[in-house]
Amino acid sequence: MNKKRDYFPPEGVLKTGDIYFLLYHIHKHSISCMLTIETGDYEKQLVIEDRKIVFAASTLEEDAFGKHLMKHKIIDRGTYEKTGQYMTSQKIRFGRALIELGYLSYDQIWTWILDHLKTIVFSFFEIETGQYRLLPEHESDIENIVLDMDIIDVLVEGIRRFKAGEFLAEEFADVQHLYVCNAGMPPRMKLKPYEMHVFDLVKRHTGLKDIIKCSELLEFDTLRLLYLFLIVGAISTERVTRSTRETQETAPVSPVEEAVGANAFASFEEALRHYNMKYELIYKVLSKEIGPISLSLLLKAVEDIMENLPAYLQKIQFTPDGRIDEGLVLKLVWYHDFGRTIGDFLRGLEEILYTEIYTVRRHLGAECEQQVLKWINGIGN
């Protein structure tokens, strides 16, 4: 099983299955952007605002609105060609041309344009490889007919349509055990009873073979759902063992715990100070370029991801130098067991860090972001 990716740079290469992790990354960090993927000789785009997909576009000829209508037998070839000629001569959109020519009603246009946009959205999950970019600028406000698709709902439906059996078999080839690390899962995940059944199996059985054997679903369908649960961080392929009162207890390893090294910190205070140096550096870079408003921008960015943070990090305050108020946080975590909580604590601090990094990109550009990444990666190393 490939390691779950918790951070995506503003651009890079996507391979099979990565689109799910990228969309969840965008959701988790509440990133409003235009996601573009170039593959072969075409490009597809998603406009995302406040964790919702509001528009989709594609330069692929077969993804054109007229072709979509013909595929569903709403118009025939003759109507398609006549409308295309009229559209070109009048320099208007295909849908407008259909209305002016009297071929479709307003109700039909609205219904089928939305259906067309949703089809493009789900076609993203069929892309095997491509170059992606996250662009902060977009022009969704010029569109009159837009979507309102929650990213989590799209991920669930995308998994239901997933057909890459060989890919899943390869992904799970080396997996022997799975562990629940978020029993609640994202609260807005709308699972069917038989899908929730697979998650419940992970609670009772840690062995992958046992989960598949006990599942009421076919093996491929079971693996599809397990892959979804891995994407959203509800389950993990790893655990750590700790001794408590001479008995062995297990807990899942946070992806961030491994990435930054939970063992590198001896206390919550030490971990927070480490991250505060990075937060302060980011604030200094922003304030140097855009002035006092920088702190407000960072506060707004963090507020947008509050619901994804552990409860003890949802009441944080920033000091004038861009650091998190250490005294307040330490009061909130003093009664938590350090060994059990450090993974979630670090994950929360990392989410804040990624959000601040993206804020740098939005306001100062990609080059400045890359320089900040180099600086903060050197802190404490």
C-alpha cells in the first residue's frame, strides 16, 4: 500500500488513485481554487469553492455539451449540426442556440447542463495520469448555471464508480492488517448500510483476509470501500504498540506522526514551540510584503479549517508575531496523555501549517511559497 499523501504541492503529477487523495486534501484544508489536469492533448478543470465543486469544464471534444445531449438521445445528429452552425454564426453558446431555435425548453437546458457538468466531474476519476495544478484564480462568477456538489459526496460516488480492479489488487497486495483510527469518520459521508458494514468489519477484524472473508460484499467492492476509508483517514495500515499496566494496547500511527517524527518531541510544549517558529517565519514573510493585514489573513485561513482540528486546537489564538498562544493551548491539553495524543496534536499543527503555506501562495505567488517551504523545512533540522 502506497503511503497516504497528506500534502500536495500547488502542481505535480497525478497517477491512478491520486485524484481521490488530492480532492480530500482540498476538502480538508478548505482550499478554494481551480483544479486543472492536463493529460494527452486535452485539459479538464474543476472550480472549487468552500469545499464544494461549483463548475467543471473539459477541452475534450467528446465532453462537449452537444455530444452529451446526443449520447442521451435528447437531440439527433441533424439537430446537433444545425444548432452548431447557428451557434457559430450568432457567436453564442450551444445551449443558448438550442433555446433560440426552439429545440429545448429552459427546464431542459438547466437539467441537462447540470447533468453534463456532473458527468465531467466524475470523468476526473477515470484519468490514469496527468499533470495537475491548483490555481487560486478562477472565474466561476461568470457562469449562470453552477453545481453545488460536496467534495465528500463526490468522493463516495467516485469510489462507487471505480473500476480499476488491478490497481486495487496491487495497492492491497502487501497489506496484512487495517486499524480504525477515526471511528466517527467524516460526519457528512453518506454511506449505504452495506458500505458501512465494511467499516464495521475493520472494528472487529484487523486482518485484511478476515475482513474480506467476513464481508457480505464481493472482494473488489470491499477493497474499493477500504480504499475510500484510507483516503479520508478513517482507517490506517499501521499501528504502534505501547505498554500500559503490563498489558499491550494498540493505536494507529498518524501519517503526520511518521512524517515529522513524534518521537522527536518530549512534550506538547516542545512540539508547539517547534511549529511556532515556522508560523512566525510565515507571518514575517507575509507582513513584509503586504503589511499588518497579514495576521487577519492567516486567522481567516485557519478559521476555515477549524472543524478539522482536534477540539483542543479549535480555540487557538495568535500572538502579534504570528505564533500560536502557547499558554492557552497547553491549558487545553494538560490532561491528555502525551503518548496517546501526540499524533493527533501534530496532525492538527501540520494542517495549520499547510493552510498558512497555501495562504502565502495565494497572496505572494508560487515562487515565494517555494522559498518559504525551503526555510521552514530547515527549522529544527
